[in-house]
Amino acid sequence: MKKRILLILLVIALLLFTYGCKKEEKQAVAKEITGEAISIKTVEAAPEDIKIVDGKAESILNGLNSGDYALFSTDFSDTARQSFDEAYFNKLRKFVKDNSGDYVAKAIAMSKGSIFTYDCQFSKESVLLGLVLNSDLSKVESLYLDSANMREILSHQLDFAK
């Protein structure tokens, strides 16, 4: 379980590194679920790719909200589905609900190749959702969630998923 947490932290570090090292940035207006513009964000992916990945992110977040594992994992690769089995999903869901609340809305924050990050609003706090997809963006290979409350809890208790 500690390996999984270390892997998640490594992905976060890599995302932050690639985000900081970008040479060319394209800007696009990020939109909430309602379609209203909320801010200018750094986005590299084509609009049609963002639309595809938005649907996958929405399934993950709505599945997490409702406790629907099938919806949560619908776009997962076989490897991701093995890592996020239903028992782990239930523990993750409890952890997220207890610390961040219910998912409310999301906006694309950054994309680089097959890595997409979203600024998500939950009922208790803002949460960063990171998705790593395969090269054709058809399957989610990995995901991570990060927030102030989650980091605070994990810094005191690294075995939440046992």
C-alpha cells in the first residue's frame, strides 16, 4: 500500500515538473459542467481531446460520488482496474467523502500529452484530479486525487487504504 502512495506522489511530482518546464503554453477558457467560463487555464490538448477526457473524468468523479464502482472504472485499462479494485474503491471513496466531501464541479487545469489535470470543487474543499491515459486517450491508466485535507491526513496516517 505504501508503494501505491509513493507512486501517486511520484506522479504528482512529475506533473508539477512538466508543468513548470513548459516552453510554450496555449491558453483556453476552462468551463465548468454548466458550460460557463470560469477562468483562463493552461491547456495544450486539442478541444476534441479535452472533450473525450472530460467524459472519463466525469465518470470517475460521479462514480466516486455515488459509490458506483462500474461507473468509476468504466474507462480504466485492465492494469488500472486491477490497481483500483472494488475493495480499494470503497476505501478511497470513504477517505474522499470524509475529507473532501461530495464532488460538485470540475474545470480542466492542464494537459500535457496524455496527462490531464482538473481543478475540482468538492463540498468541503478544492481537489486536484490527475489522469494519465494511454496514447490514444481511450483508457485511463492511472489517476490521483490531491487536496490540502488529504495531504494533512496522509501525513499523519499513511495506511488509510489497508
